[in-house]
Amino acid sequence: MAPNKASWVHRWLPEVARPYALLVRLDKPIGNWLILWPCFWSITIATPKGEVPDMKMLALFGCGSQ
């Protein structure tokens, strides 16, 4: 299957970075979103009423979903 030449990876990234961006599927992030949203949602639900969710936990799970 040929890569999509209309992808933002081909338009915005330099030639050297494109193979790596395609390797980690930056142009197709659905897998990351399927892991990220439930994690963010559960962290937000576990936060006591009236407080802001723990940014360290959000960052940790955000990096972990990649």
C-alpha cells in the first residue's frame, strides 16, 4: 500500500523526518486516541469535585499512550 502523499506528514515535515513520522503513524493517530481518551476521562472522574485534574497524571498517561 502506497503512502498517502496528501498527508500532513508529507506536506509539513522535512524529508529526513518523514520515514520516522510514518513509522510511528503520526498521520493515523486513532490507536493513540483510543487509549488516551478513556485514560483522561477516568483521571478527570477520579478528581474531587471542584478541583483541577492532576496535570502530572494527565502528562504521564498522555506520554504513555504514544
